[in-house]
Amino acid sequence: MIGKKWNVFRKTTSILLLVSLALMSSGCGNKNSASGSDTSSQEAGISDSSGEPGGGKWVDSDVSGMVNPEDNIRLQDDFAAAANKDYILSASLDPAYEEASIVLDADKLVYERCMAIASDETMTDDNALKYKALVDLHSDWDERNKLGVKPLEKYIIDIQSISSISELTEYQGSLDRNPFGLGLLIPESVGAQLQFPDKSTLNLVAPSLSLGSVSSYVEYTANTLSAKERCDEVIGYFLGRLGFSEKEIDDILKGNYKVETFIARNSNIDYLSVSEMFTQAQNSREGISALQGDYPLLQILDSRGYLGCDNFYVDYTYLSSLSGIYTEKNLEDIKSFLIVHTIDSTKYLLDRESYEKMVSLYTKSAKGHEGLSDGQLGVLFRNDMKICGYLPLLDTLYLEKYFKDSEKTDQVEEFTDALIKAYSQILDEEDWMSDDTKTAAKEKLQNMALHLIKPDNVADYSSAEIKSYNEGGNLVDAAAEGMRILEAHRADISKNPNFDRFKWDIYDESRTTTEINCVYYTGENGIYIMAGYLAMCDAAYGEDATLEQFAGIVGTTIGHEITHGFDSNGTKFDLYGRQFDENITAIDWMAVEDRSKMDEKASKLAGYFSLARPIPGQQKVNGNNIKDEAIADMGGIKSVLYVARNIPDFDYDEFFRAFARQYAQQTTKENELDTIRGDVHPLPFHRINIMLQQYDEFIETYDIKPGDGMYLSPENRVTVW
């Protein structure tokens, strides 16, 4: 992933981290002296002024107050601070996130566009009308406030009415009664089988836990206590408003924790061996029948529409354990668990009082900040659309309005094609790789799935019944309709035994194109370039950005994601996205000697970053934590520089400034330190300065000399590819 992600639950300073093995990314490789991109035209043998990046001439320009109007900063000494000085001095920090950035600007722009769809009178098809009705429900706080938490009540009463295990089974299998898909084992997604990438499987997962991680139920820590206090407060708040007594609330919480403790202590999916994942977690319908015992998993799934699905991936030890809790004796506890998780599924869909309370409890905001900031509005809106099950609808309409016959789509496709060709040349020129490794690498490159802007299908929400407030509707019921549509689609595609990694399913909310993000999935050997990410360029330069500005922001991002297929983690997966073949043999298409050389280069890069202490008196950067994203950043720049060779009159100054602008940011020192401690991405100003100082084109464009802060001698450069 390339940049930063704003999440309703926490403020991060980097775009989405990993989602299981599919999102794992890092990188390595090397330069070639013949490439012209990695060796300097300056005299060899001249050392830098200091081992520390920047030689003491850089400031952490991400931090508010570090750059002032009177500062005379040379591009040759601190490119990040100089190139982004205008943005830095004019930036106004969002009061909730305590940050200003191009990412947040882009998020606001996408939100404005989403609101424009709702008011566009020319969009009148069924999808558009459903979306407009949904936005009306979402935005009418007067009506939401009149209803209070009442829309939640009927779902809880229904759970309370369950009188037997057989009725509990019926409840779990009913899309009408259980639209949010609650239960002890959840059909989460349809994906490829681990050893057979062209075969599909339905991924079954244990439900999420109120305290977060499984370890919270095994070893109690301060974090466990904090999570429990928050959960108790949330459940007590909603049930209290619905008229439950303190004793009733306490009993429900105790029952929930009892069930969740059972789930946590019997969940082993993260501890399965490779052999177990291939031979016991992957199951046929017959295998599930043998494992489920007295827990009627197949009955529940078939009632929800999965009859005809014959391949399942499941924590087989957990499934086998469910007979131990699925008894009349534990019925009330399981009902308590369902009540708690019903509240969790709908807690953002009620009145303003509860909404702001949930935001304050689950969002890391500035101390003393109340209400919702402009920066939060877009983040929360898309989060609410996801909770309601309507992101595919939003994606469909966004593409229809802003990318129909779009020149931007064509530009992305053409530039990606050029980058793939450039990358093939880069691989050819790596003199440290053997011919066999080069051949395998290029084969993987040519078989990379390129998902660019538009999914391969459009969403159809014509069957969703969204009633207005005048018709007796509310946002919770609308969400129930949305979730039913998502699950009906999931059930439908689960019946297809084949999986096509080259297809992008718009109903897959983990790959929503309105997100400000781009991703490489190792398990698919595929990149996803989201329509939302192009708003980065629009936010920085408007919709008439030049080719160089597009290349600096979007082009380098595409190259970044391609590079993740060839980093230290990506090279462990083959052209199909497999880590092991059908015989459970580890796949490594890179020769042992080549991998050793690659690891040496990656270690050199990590060592260089580890010399940096961005904030005087505070901790240094841990280069091992951020090396993989740094490698991908450098690969993105290098591949675009290769493409630029074939573009007449390419403006390198404009390109480098655009690359810097995408990482323009202002934040607090505390936020910056949090990023240093916990983020896998380099700090934004390092993503500018350290990345760019590796390349001749940059050195030559600004006539950078030994002794300048941006100079890095050839023998000290740390590119991997």
C-alpha cells in the first residue's frame, strides 16, 4: 500500500496496513550501473557530510512549527521542506486528527463527490434512487433523533424470544431475522484455495471479539481492561436507553464474555501448520459434515443460500469444538452474545447522541475536541456506508458519474502498461540476478493481475427496500437490506467452483474503489489501483494536472504496488500468488545466491534509515520496520523514471515536486512519534528526501553537489531494485 489511511476507529499515518497474507508487502532488488537511474554523475569517492541522512541539514517538516516563513530552505539541502513550504505554511490542522495532509484533502474531495451524487437530478436509475434514499436516511438527524435507539429494539426483542437451540439454529439461518450474519461461525468471503489458485473456497471465520484479540481472553493486560471497560460502557449505554435494568445488562455482558472466551480459547487458525492449512482447514461439504458434530453449520449455511457451495476453508479445530457450547444449557449465554454483537453492528446507525458517543469512544481524537470535524465527515460517511452494506452501490455510482468514458481511466491503463514494460527492462538489467531468476521474475510480472479503477461488474441494489422516515423506515432497517444483498451475492458466487484472480468483484468491500488507497495482494499477484486514489492528484493540482504531476503521484504509486510483487515477502509467492504448490512444497523462484544478495541490499537500506533521528532527543527510526515500504517507494520512482526516458520534454522538476506533494503533511510531534514507533511506512518527509536522493535524474535536475543535504554518494545509495 502506498500512502495513508484514515480509519474511523483510529488515526493512522499510513495507508492501510495488511489484511491477512493477501496484503503482506515488502521489497528488495538492486540497481544496475547501466540504468542511468541509480548511479551518480558526480565524482565517485566523495563522501557525504554525515552518516545521518541529510547530514544534519534536514528538519522533520511533517511536524507543525518546524518550518517557518522566514526560513530560507534550499531544494538542494532539504527538498521536502523546500518543495512543500507553501503547503506547510498554509495548512490548517484538522481539530480531531490534529493533522493536515493531501490524503485528508483527497478524502474530503471524495466525500464532496459522494454528496454530489445524492443531489444530482440527472441520475435517476434505480441504483441512484436507492442511494439517494439511503443518504436521506443517513443525513436527516432530526428524524434520527426522534427515533433515538428505538430501531435497534426489534432486533434485540427477536433474539430474546428464542426459546430453544433448534430455534437458535433457525434464527442463524434466516436472512430475514438475522440480516447482520451473526453466529458462531461466519461466511466471510469467497477466495482462491491456497494450493489451487484457480479453485474457489468459502472462507469461514470465527466472529469478532469485543475485547479485540484472542490473547485478551487468555492473558489479561491493561489493554484488556481498557477494552472491557469500553465494551461495558457501550452495551450498558444502549441497553440502558432501551430500558434494561442494571442486572439485566450485567447478565448479558457476562453471558457474552463467557461465549467469547470459549471462542478465543478454541480458535487456532493462526497456529495451523502449512500441512493443516492444506489438508484439514480446506474441506469439502462432506468434510464439514464430519467436523461439525452437533453444531448444524451446513444447515445454517444452506438456509442462508449457500446450498451448492462445495469448498470451505475453516479453522477445523474450532468447528469441531462448537458442539461443546451449542447446547440448551448455554442458550441464554449465546443469546447474550448475539445481543451484544447486534449492538456492535448498528451502533453508528442511530441518533446523534449515540453517534458522537461512539465516535469519541472508538476514534483517537485530539483531547478536548467535541463534535465532528470536517476531516471526520468523509471517513465516517464511508464507514457508515460499509456498515450498511452499500459501498458497492456507492462505487458503482461514483464510477458512473466521475469515470464514465473517463480519460483518467485510459491514462491509468496506458501508464500502467508502460510501467510493466519498464519493470521488465529493470529486471533484465539487474546484474546481481541469475538468468533463471530473471526469467521467473519476468514471468511473474507478465502474469500480474492489473485491476485498474473499475471492477468488472456493477452493483445491483434494485431488490433493496429502503423506506423513508415517512414510510416507517430507518437507517438500521436499510442496513439490514444492504447486508442481505451482500450475503446473497456471496452465496451465489460461492457455488462457482472456479476462481479468477483477474476479475475484480465490486461487491468485495475489502477492495472498494472509492477508497484513497492502492494495494498489492501477494495471494493473488495482483494490484488494485482505486478510483479514489486519483483524488490525491485532483486534491493537489485540480482535475487538469499535467502528465508529470500525474506521474509523480499516481504513476509512482502504481510502480510502488508492482514492486511489492518483488520484495522480500512478495518473492516468496509465485506468479499465481501461491506460497506452496499442490504438494505442499515451498515455492521459491529466486535462486539461493540471488536471495542472499537481495537480503544484503535490503539490510543496507534498513541500516541507512536506522541512522535517522527525525526529532532531536527522541528515538531513532527502526529501519527494519519500514524497509519493505521504502523498497516499494524506490521501485515506484525508478520505474517511472524509466518511462520518462521515452516521453519528449519530460519536466523532471514538475515530476519531483509532485512526488513530494503527495506526502505533504503537518501534524503534531506526538503523532509523528507514534508513526515512528508503530508504522511500517517511512515518515512522509523521509519518503520524499531519502527516496529521491537515490537517483541521478534528481541530483542532476537540481545540480546537487557533495556537501548539500540532499547529496548521497553512489557507494552509499541504498536502492534495492
